[in-house]
Amino acid sequence: MELTTLEKLLKETSEWLASAEKEQAALKPHEPVKLTLQAIAEKIATVNREIGYLMHKVKIWKPPKPKEEAPKNDTAKAPEKEEVIPPEEKPEEAPKTEEAKPETPLGDAPEITPTKPG
């Protein structure tokens, strides 16, 4: 809808420019100009306003969420076979060579021992 409006506006603007240039070319040098900067600025502002509106609309647009289909319960159909995956065996843990140390509040931070000065 908005794109058709923009296309229509661009078509009208290009037709206006072509006719205004023809009229300006037909004028004699001593006659006042028909194609003024103010008229061009007004057309530019109109086109910029429409493009700005569309750009803003694109920025706030969010795609619709896909609708999830509810599973159909047909008892007439044979149930599909499900593939059974056997549970994996856990590898045996390697024996620990270090003694269990009590946890420090900082985790694995090295322990600092105070030294006597001098």
C-alpha cells in the first residue's frame, strides 16, 4: 500500500520536473523563471517525508511469529517406531594422586603465607 503511494509520488514528481523544464526552456531570457528553487525544495521535502515514513516503518516492523501446529492424535494410524538409544557408560574416573585440599574462599587461588620482616 505504502509502496504504491511512493511510486505514485515519484512518478508525479518526475512528470512535474519534466514539464517544468520544458516550460523553463520555452521562456525567453528576459521573462521571470518558472522553475524556482523553492518549488524544487517543496517537491524534495514531500519525497523525503514519504521515504522517512517508510524507513521508520521498516525499523519498527517485526516479523510475525510462526504458528505452532498442535499434534494431531489419529488413532487409526500406526504409531511410528521410535529409535531407542542405549544409555552411555560413564568412563571410570582416574585415581587421584593429590590429597583432597579444603576449598579456599577464592577457589583455586594460591595460598599466601606471611613472612617475617628481616
